[in-house]
Amino acid sequence: MWSQTPQFDLELGALDDIGLSMNVQHGIIKSLELKDSRLSARTQEDMRDALLELKLQHVRNWSDFLQDRLGDLDEPTTRVAKRLDQLLPIPKLMRS
């Protein structure tokens, strides 16, 4: 499903205390910027490594996905995961 979507940008700004901006093309995260983010510098780097070039179809749940890649999630990272679950959900029929 995601591979057939047009290019789009997702921005979770300072009002969300997240400061994340990503560009997705054909279901693949092509760019990820974290500005004014409350995430630690290390978490920001780890998140870039985990998400750049990721196919959205490989994510079933953002909280689980990020915890698998980053380890225990602190409060700001949990907030990011929850917002991504809200904005980029995987339809139930796609879940295994």
C-alpha cells in the first residue's frame, strides 16, 4: 500500500515538542530532520540510522519498532512513537 503513495512530507513541529520533519517517497523515508527536538543528540542519531531508507510497510507499530531499534524509550521518544502511530498507522488488514 505505502509503495503506491505519492511523495509527502510529515512535520511534527515544536508545538508537539517533537521537532521532526520527514520526506517519504513511494513509502520509503528519504529524509529525516530533527530540529528543536527534545530528543538527546544520541537518540536523534540513532533515530536517523533506524529510519532513513526505511520502507513504511516494514513497521507494524512505531513504539515497538523504535524500541527494537533504540532500546528503552525515554518520554520524548515515546511521544514521537505515539504521534507516528497516529499519523502513519498500518491498516489492520496489512498486519500479520
